[in-house]
Amino acid sequence: VLSNQFFSRVKRTFSFFIISLILPVLYGNYNMKQMIIMVVIWVVGYLVVLFVPYEEFKDIFTSIMTFLAIFSLITFAIKLVSVNLFSWLPTIEKNGVIYYNAIFAIISSSNFTLRNFGVFWEPGAFAIFLNIALDFELFENKFNPKRVLLFFITILSTVSTLGIFCIFILFFAFITVNKNFISNKINKQARQLD
């Protein structure tokens, strides 16, 4: 049995959905392909929110981001050695730069662009998703230092100003929230050294 609260959420979300479709048409930025993509994204996102419990979502999201971070760091390291190793992959050219599609990572052929794109169209977008995963690791999931370090290194490899700024905010918040836990760990380590 579906509750009134459920139908209220559906109506509210549907209203935002309709507004997001109407605004581009009103302002002349109408593009049918982009509209279809936006509809698919909204529908999939809404279905995820409706049917996937929050705890399960966090676990799935951090697992996916862990895989993407590892894969992107490997491809990024290979690119630093020689971008020609990707020449067999499908490409797209934009503004005179060739981008190789490794399915789970995008690799720029430009030596000027020494940034980790990950699977995203832009390194900054990748950094934001990594910061969300880092937030889950620091505050929601059981603290996993290996994952935290992985996300930290991967965010640094994006060279995204906003991404790196968010790292500092997250670590400051983590230290503030967990200062007793951290001081106990430091004291325990100091006693072991004595």
C-alpha cells in the first residue's frame, strides 16, 4: 500500500522534472538529444532513490567509485609513460585534442592536459564524485584507510581546484568530529613506542 507521503514525493519530483524540461525550451536552449538524455537521467535517478535503500546505495556507490579510481589511476599512470599505448582505443577529437575511450576512463592525448579524467567528461566532475565517495568513507561507512588514501590520491590526480578544496573541508570536518578518536589513537601509538 502506497502512502500519501509517497504520492506527495512523486508529485514534487514530477513538478521539478517538468520545470527542468520547460526552462530550456523557454530560453531557446532546446536540443532534443539533450532533453532525452535529461529525461533518462531523471527517471533512473528517481528510480534509484525510490527503490535502493540508503545504506545499500552508499556501499554500491563507494564500490563503483573504488573501481573507477583504481582503473583511472592505472590508465593515468600509463598515459604519463606514453599516451601512444592507447592508440588502439576508440577516439573522439575535440578542439584539436584526441581523447581515447578506455570505457572506464577517458585519456587525453595532450601532454598539456596532465589530469585524470576518470570516466567523466571533465576532471572536476570526477573529483566531485570522488569527494562524495570520500565523504561516505569518512563519515558514513566503517573507516577504511586504504579507500580514503585511494580517493585522496585520485582526487589529487584530477588537479581540480574545487576537488582539492573539498578534500581539505572533508578532512577538517573529519578531524573536528573525530578529535577524541584521533587523540586516543595517537596516545595509544605513543605508549607503544615507550
